[in-house]
Amino acid sequence: MKFYTKQRRTPTINIVSLVDILCILLIFFVVTTVFKKEEPVIRLDLPKSSQGKPIDPNAPILIFVTEDEKIFVGDIPILPENLSSSIQKLHKELPNSKFALKSSKKAPFGLIVKVMDAAKEAGIDQLPAFTQEANEIP
């Protein structure tokens, strides 16, 4: 007696559907990637302002004032008594550069005034300050 055996096809994987899934995943990861601006590791709680305007795209040199009364020019910590000379030195090295103040809302106001005075002594006429929009979530 001869039994009939059905010939089996070799198993294959449909690659077209896998490529579609790969493309969808790639698009998902590209779209959901968070693009952050390069900022120093100093974390500040900025005050909110409904009239605040974004600073022009030319990145200014940032002067940070933290709530624990520390002052940074860029990433470099500076003592308040050396601030004017440090800013003046940077201003001479980079004459077309702009400066901006980024201060925590819990920073002492007297220290912020000292920073603004030091900037005036260094020859910087305008020192804009960073704020958060009132409806922006930190």
C-alpha cells in the first residue's frame, strides 16, 4: 500500500511586513526624540513673566545666579568681587558677544543687583534676563 505524502514547502518569512514595521518604529523614535539646547548643569527655577520675549538666536554668554548665592559665568564659578574683572576680560576677548542674566527666583535680589552693577562696570550696557512664560510647565 502506498501512502500519498503531501510535499511541504520550505518555510519563508515575509520580509515586506517586517520592513514596514521597522520603518514605523524608526519614524516613531525620530519624532519622539527630545532635542535639548546645550546648557550647563546648573539647574535654576526661573521666574515667570507674561511679557517675556525670547532672546535672539545668537547665543549670549550666560551669567547665572543660583539661590544659594553662587555666581557662574558660563560654567565657571566666579566670586562676586572678581565678577566685574572677569566679565570685562571676556568682553575684551569677544567684543561682539552679548551677555544675559539667568537667575533663580529665590536668589537674593542684592546679589542680582551686584551682578548688574558688575556688568555695567565691565562696559555692558544691556543685560537682559531670562524668564519663563506664565503658562510654561517647568
